[in-house]
Amino acid sequence: MISLLKKAGSYIFGFGRYEPKDETAIDIDCIIANIETDESVGATSEITSLKTDGVNICQHCVGTITSLYTDYGIIDGTLYFDLRDAPAEMLREGHRVSYLAFRRKENEEWRVRKIFCIHDENWEKYYEDDDTVKVLEPQCKDVMKRNIVCQVIQREGREVILMPGNIRCSLDEVIAEFIPLEGDWVVIKADVEVNEDMCDSGGDVLDVEEISPLRSRILTGCITHWNQNGEGVIDHNVYFSQDSCEPGYVPHLGDNVEIKAIESEQGKHMWRALTTVPEFSHSTRTKADQGFHDSAQNYDKLEILLEEKKGIVVTKCLNFGVLNVGEERELTAEVTNNGIYSQFFVRGKFHSRHSESQFILHHPRDGESYEIYPGQTVNFHFGCKGRFIGNSSELFVFTFKGFKIGRNLQVDVRHPLHTSIAPSHYERRFNHYDAQQKAYQTKNTGMLISGVRPIKPPAFVPVRLGSFPIPDRLRQAVIGNCGQKRSTEDVKVAVENVVPCLISDLNVSNYTDRFHMLLYLEEIHAVLNMQNYDLERVCFRIAGPGGEFLALEVPGLAERRPSLLLGDRVIASSPVAQDNTDFQFEGFIHKVFSSEVWIKFSSIFHSSYNGSEYNVSFHFSRTPMRRCHAAVNMALTHLGPQMLFPTAVKVQPPQLHLEEESLTCTSGGHVSSEDMKHYATSNKCSPESSPSEGWKSTPRVPVVQRLFGKHSNNKDCQIHSCFSETSVKYNTSALHTNFKMSKKEQSRDLKQYVKYEETTKPQLLKTGIVKETKILNQQKKKVKWFNNQLNFYQKEAVCNILKGEARPLPYIIFGPPGTGKTITLVEAVLQILNLLPDSRLLVATPSNSSADLIAERLLDSGHLIPGDLVRLVGYHCIEEGKLPEKLVPYCTTGDIRSMGDDANKPVILGEPLKTSSNAQTLGRHRITVGTCIALGQLYKMGFTRGHFTHVFVDEAGQATEPEILVPLDFIHTSSGQVVLAGDPLQLGPVILSPLASSMGLAESFLSRLLQHFPYQRDAQGFPHNGGYNPRLITRLSLNYRSVPEILHLPNSLFYDSYLQPQVSQTTGPEADLLASLASKLPEQSKEDGGPPALVFHGIRGENYQEKESPSWYNPQEVVQAVSYLNMLYGAGLTPDDVGIITPYKKQVQKICALLKELQVPIPKIGSVEEFQGQERKVIIMSAVRSNPTLLTTDIHHSLGFVSSPKRLNVALTRARALLIILGNPHLLSQDPYWRSVLSYCIERGGYTGCDLPIDCSSITLDDSI
């Protein structure tokens, strides 16, 4: 009776059942049909045959197990299930099971969430207690969404296991904002089966959509515990690890840090830090010092040591004064016994190694002891020979029987060249307030007479850029009222009041407004900056053929102060103040020279100019900013939230199924084919193996065979085998490299790909991709490498790009310095060009130099001919002749005036590129290369979204997000692919406005992606890929630039020791260079005794400014840098082999001036930004800063090396064979990043120069005391 009521209810609610005979018949028909079509047995599930009126996402069903593997199985040929979701009974192929199935949407694949039971041989029906037949048919279930509080109890790869409920979810399938670890308390948003028998109606968890921390907070604290295993505690309550620390930061006890923490049970600690960033403040110097080897205790010991004891009085001032290098001087110290008892002098000792000291004790000699009677005075004779430029102070310890007394010996060593630098103590500070007020007060109110532009603007353009004027309210907030002086914090508060979107974090809702406002802030600062170079009462000079130009001399133009380009505006006004009806004349720069510019005003001004004086102001072109604004406006529409704010990876079928060339094993260290054959065999199905051994069991005879005597082929096994073999081909080729690998590395890489296959196949089965194998086999493409010198990681990156399984999410080539990032990008471009004949590629970079480089590399490949590639440039590049000769035939600008009706309209065959080309000519090229901003021309010419199938951005970490949106907006996310190449740990975009920088404009799109899920590093989830998801990121790891000793420091600080040096320090040209300089470098303390490749030369110099310049210089470091340069030239190096990096322009000028005076060839000298992407055999770094009181300004304005880990990283990774650092160890040791550099040099015997801080010295106070 009950069964009849259930049947009636099911029928009424649309869940009708079929009669047993009908169900059997349908099942047999399906099987026969699948046999005929060469498909798996029972490939059509009973779920898919069931039809309902509503959205059906949860069902209890019955099916047949058709395949079993080590950890998973297949039901009815299509439905994946995890063996952990099965009952404890032993499953075999052919078993009929009841299971719970779920899908998120009606058109998505079903997923098995739970197997309830196994049925016996009479699976078609079973009997209830009253002997009535109960039919086993699908039953639809209701689903509800719930938030569930859970704790992570285990991580298995990318899988997270939660309690209560033993809930499992994959981080590849959920939305998350962090990487959960064991112990974390989280809230999951889940789909739950409705179970009315439960008090809260909650049944089995079907699907986890989102996982987030239960509680989080941002706080500052002090490190109270830290061990060598990379684990520590903050404020005795918050657990943190090295993985949570900002790259480059090595924690120390006592450091003040800012952290973002979540609730998590980590032993006795209830919080876990997600991010840990050091704080640097002079107000907390004591705490910071405590972090460096318990310095507080050392300073207490020093104070006690310097005290006089038991009546012994020692001369306090022991200063040798000023000495020239090589000059010697003596000094006498008196030791007097004013006590009533005799004291015994045992020995004297310097608190430094002999090789590091400039001082010597002449008398008493070492080993001599004295009894000093009451009232007696003993003279100690010290000598000093000037060796190290700058101030030095060394501790000498007088040891008496029962106590010790210390004294500091001081000297100031100078070089004769020091006087030629002529330091001035005059300190000039730029008054930005005056510049702001000036900008406010000189707002144009007179009549403006237009000038002549270098290019006449067209009357018609397909798409016009918006003007995007700076909002008055924002300009007013930055500039303030006339006569009002405000601090930077006041300006920030005023800006946030008028633009509230800048207060909250970046998100979808504020994305457009926020970036518009950040661009406006940058533009306001650029305008104010340009105002500093306004000229008063200057005259023009008639110049050019026929006198068509007026020339103006501009001081500082050679130093790019100001930086003027062709097309920039010039406003000339009368120096005599008149009413608002006074005329102002607009001119445009037509030519830029080293010291002057040629300008064209209106013909009226040219014809009437008589040599009179004018006030001149400069105004840069707003076109780049307007292109960025336009790109921001289109971003959400063209790219969508999933591209800009990815939260999960939806695996797509590969756009290319790769079949690489077979590579044979050689004795050079390549993975053998026998290993791969064994691997392939081990992954195939074996009918004889038992399930307990993890292999497929003998299948049960299917119904169709029993009824009709037909034999079916279980194609599922064949599909699986085919998939394994295809992957093996890919892996074999990927493991084969031209670089010789050790057996250990071979084994590691082989295991890596075996593990990758084991974790990938279940995922592909779950998402239904394996069903596409038969189709994909018909689309296999063979990869033939254009560059045979690519290493394993570079090939892996190219193959992952070609497959594009995470489209439309950007693929990232994470290229640390010297790893061949650009070479990899070039190979990927050529492969797509070759393997995808319908592709059209856009290659963008932030700068013209990097765009030229990648264009030259593409042409050097020898696989492109004219018509394949176009280098799109700005008009000023062609006019100023700044193009490489090789690229001239490929370069052009966009000619909007010649635009036709259709941007995709074919052009006449053979039409060549011109200096200015129309859209039809540009559009036919398969590869377009240009800077992000220059490519904005295409938008104005009418190129539409989807015109380019692939967008590559090289040096993506150096572009602002609005800047990178310019090329990205041309992609169509439904069919296109984006590849970003760069290093987020190197310098980011150059931002003028400190306010815009602090609010997010300085963070590149590349960097932002890598800091958020799913791009975040997950060491547990991807242990064999450096912690990165290979569908999203490949981190290149073979470094071809630096010797191991140089590479080791940035490698351990910034790259998790993942980089592998390929340059030898014992053989080769780098080793020969170091050997030739061995006598000039410090002696290393390491066992091999070779010369150090990394030298820290300590100089306690002084900082100076000159009148009319805000920049700083250090005379002592200038002289020492020139001294090292002469030494290098003497060893046979040329100016092209050496580079000098310094953060201040005035230091650059002083070094250049001294070299010119000495008639010494000048190498490249510049800032870190100028050296990014470059390398030299030898690099000399000059830190300049020696005054602690000036560090706060540097940190606030992001100047210098202090508190700038990215700038430090770039500087450390430019040298191939030798890196020499000039700096003040007493100052730099206060910085948490620099102290690691200093410690490394000291430990490896690479330090020389002035005395070290007590905490850093290789000899501790305990040794002296």
C-alpha cells in the first residue's frame, strides 16, 4: 500500500517511473546503439534520459560501474566518481549501484556525489517486506544553499577536507580569496540536499561553491618567536611562516610587522597570518635593532664595556683625524690607575679581524702584560694607515685581570679626488606647495592663439576618444585653497572625501571609477611636475629651413628634466601682467634636440616676433592618458569580471591537441624512452589485476551479451589508454632538453609529470573532457621547435599556452631575471602563428625599447617575411629617427585620415607599408607589435573587439593596469587568449604621483593577479610546479645570467630558492674574470678559497645637495666607485662590460663629471629603472644614503634602495660575474631587506671597508669580553 502511494505521488509531481520491462528494454537498446557507434557500455546514463519540467540538479539514480581505477571509477561510461564516496564493500566492474548525482546547471555534466549501495545480480528489481516489487528508478531531490562553518582538517594536493561532515572540495572548482591550510576556520557556501528528516533540513553536501575565512583582521605587532624552520609567532598569538612574508623579507625577533590574519588553530595559537610585511620607522629603531641578533643586549654590553672600572682611567677621545688614503699616523692612549690597588693588564684586542682593520697596536706588543701600580700611567701607542675611504670607528678592548674596558678608535680617510667634487652643505628642498599654488593661480584665462601641430588632425575619424577632463573637485582637493599649506596626509584625506571609491579595495563595482580617478591624480601630479620647468623671460631664436621654426633653449633637457616629446604643447605669454584679455600663444614642438626644441606657433606670432621676452610653460600631450581612460571604460564590457577578478579556473578543452616530435635518449642526461614506456604501461588498464591492487577488475558480462550473444568492446579503457599515451608523448618531449640535467633532476622531472598525470586525469574525467578524445585525436598538431635551445621549463610554458586550458584567464610566464622570458614569448608567438592559421596576434610592451627587442627577436628567427609583422610606432619615433635600422621596413604609424568603411576590408595585394598606413594595410598583418599606448591608435582607427585572436604582453609587470587594458580590450573572451610575461618581483610601473601610487596605480595587473586566488602560490596543491597551477602559470627557473654566489642571495630572498644557476663560477669567462681580480678583492673564508663574486664595501660617507637641485650625492662613494672602475679597466674590461647603478641623478652627474675630469671612459651609469632588463659582467652599486634622518623622506617618496625590495631585487640581479656594493652598513642594516644582504656578504667573506655595526660583526662582543 505504501509503495502504491509513493508511486502515485511521484507521478503527480512529475517524477513518473517506468515499468521494469521498459527500463530493461531501454537499457539494452542504449547498449546496442553504443556498441554500434563504438562507444562505452551504458554510456547513456539513466539521469540524462529522465526529463522534468523544472531545473533538475539533484537525483538519486541507479547505474552500472563500467571502469575502475586506483582512486576513481566510471558509471555508465560517462560519470566520474571518487572511490572515497563509495561504500566499504569491494566494487567491481559490472556492479549495479545506487548513487546521488548533482549538477550545478541543467546543461552541465552530472557528477556523482555519493554511492549508497551495491545491488545483487537481480538488480532489475528487489522485494519489499510484503513481497511487492519495488522499481529502482531516478528520483529528483530538492536542493538548498547554505553557509556552513567548518575547519580544514587536511590538505591533499588541491583538495581540502573539512569537518564536520567530512566535506571535500577542490580548490580548482571553488571560488576562494585565499589558500586554506590545515587548522583554518572557514565558511563554505554550499548546495545541500534537502533532507526533511533533519531538524535544519540539511542533508548531504552536494557542491561547495565558495570558501572564505570565518574571521579576519589586519593588525600590527612584534615578532616574538622565530626559528630556522621558517615559522614564527607575532605578539605571542598569531602564527606565521616564511611563505606569508613579503618577498625579500627575512624575519627577525623584535621586528615590527603589519599582518592580515585569519582565525586558525595552529597549535596553541588561534590566528594565522596570510601576509606579513615589515614596518620601518625610526620611532621604533630600538625594536628594529633588537631584531638583529639581540642587539639590545649587545648595546647594553657595550655601554658597560666603555665604563671605567676599579680606578683605571683610559683616554676617551682616540681620534686620528683626517687621513689621505695610504697616509699613516700614530696616536697615544694613556691608561692611568687612580685606584688604591694595583691592576694587572693582560692583553689588548681589536674588535675586528686583522684583514678588516686600519689600526694597529705598536706598544705594548701582543703577549706583553703589565702590573699598573696606583698612580702609574702606561702609554699605549696606536698606529693607523688610511685604507678605506670614509669614517671608521673600531673598538679596542683593554683586558685586565677581572675586568675589561673598551675604547673606540676613529679616523676619517679621504682620497685626493675628494676635493674636486666640491661638496656644498647647502640643502635645497623643493617646495611642491609653491608649485601647486602656481598651477592654481596661472590657470589660463586669456585668449589662446592656436599653433601648428606636427600632424594635422583629420576631419573625420571612425572612433573619437573622449576628452576625459580632470574633475574640478579632484583638482581642488589636491591643490587646495590659495595660501593654504597642507601635509601629504591632509591631501589624502581631502581626496578621499571627494572620491569615496578610493577608500575601499578594488572590486567590480568601483573598478571603472577608481582607475579613472587614479589616472586623474597621476595627471595632476604630472602637470604640477611640469610647472617646475616653466621658463621666465626667455627669447626665441629663428631656426630651420626658411625660418619656419622658433628655437628655444631648455636647461636640463639632456637629462630629461623636463622630458619633452614631439607634439607637446608650449604656451608663450607676456611677462608683463595685464588683464584677462591678454593674448597667449600656443605652439607645438616639432623637433627635440639635446639642449633646445623647435616650435611652431601661429603664422601671426612668427611674422610679428621681434626677439621679445616671453614666459613659457610646457604641457605634455594628453593622448596617452585619454587612451587609458577609454580602455578603462571598455574593460568590464569587453573583458568581464571573470577576466579582471578571476575566482576560479574553468578547465576548457585544449585549443590545440599536441603531438610533439619523438625525442630519443642521449648520454647527455635526457630522460630515457624506456622510463617513459614503463610509465605509459603502468597507467594502462590490466584486466587481470584485482581492485585491491588499484587496477581494473574483470568486467561483469553485460546484459546485451547474455541476451543476444553479442560481444561489446569496452572503449573506456581504450580512451583512457589513448589519453595516457598522448600525455606521455607530450611529457617525453617536454623532458628532453638541450641542457644537460643530472640524474637527480631527471628523476625529479619524471616524477613531476607522473604526478601531474595522476592528478589531471580524474579532473578531466569529471569535467567531461575525455569524452572529446576521439575528436581531439583528429586535431592533433605536431610541435616543431623554432628554437632548439629552449629548456624544459620554456617548452612547458609554450605547450601550456598552446593548449590554453584556462581560457579566457590570462596565462602568465613568470620570468625571473636571466631565465629567457622574452625568448619563450617569441617561441609561443611563432608556434601560434604556425599551428593556428586563423590566428592574428597583438604583441604589446610598456616601452619602445622592449617592443623593438621582441620585434627583432621575431625577425631573427628567420621564419617571418615582410607582410607577416608590423611594428606600430608613434609619429615622434619616426620623425626623431630612433628606430633600429633592422626594423625600419616594418615600422609605420596609423593613418586615421585614410580610414575606409571596413577595418577588415582586404587591401590590394603587394601594397607596402608606408610611413603612415591605413587600417586596411595594418589589418592584414598576422603579427602587430607596439607599446601598449601606441596600440591605442588601432581603437581610434576602428579596429574592433575580436580582431586579434591572441594578445601577448611582454614586461607586463612594468605597465599600469589602465595601460595594459589598451591592448587587452581588443580580445574577445569567448574565443581569444591573453598571455602576460613578466616578473612581479621586479620593478613595477613608474608612477609620479605618490598618492596615486599608494592607492593602487603602481600595482600592475600581473602583480595583482598573482596575489589573488586562483593565481596564488599553493605549495601543497602544486608541489611539482613551484607551487603554481600549470594551467595558469609557468615559472621559468634556469638562470643563464649570474654566477651561483650572486644568484643565491636574490634566489633565496625572492624566488624560494627555485632558480637554478647555469653559469659556472669555477670555469668559463666569468671564473677567469674573478681570478684576474682575486688580488684586488677580499679573501673569502669559504673552503674553496676563490675570490668573492659579491662584495660589500662599507663606506660611512656624507650626503650633500647642491643649489637648485633636490637630488643627493655622496662624495666618498663617488671616489670609491671611480677607484673600482679604474681597477676593472686595468684588468682588461671595457665600458660595455661595466655598469654603475645609483638611485640619485646627482650621484650619476658627479661620477660622470669626475670620470670626464680624469679622462676615463664612461660606462653606463643610471638608476635601477634604467638597468631593468639589462646585464653587465660587473655591476657597481652606490647606495648614497648615509644620514639616518633622511631615510623617512626616502621611504615616504619611494626613493633610493631603502625599504624598496623590488628595487633591491633588480639591482642584485644585473651582474654576471661580480657585484660590488658601496654603502653605509650602519644605516642599511636598519632596513629588514638590506640586513640580509649585509649578513650574506659577511658570512661568505665578501665584506670590506669601514667598521661594521656591533650586531653584524663576524666577531661578537662575547669574543672580546
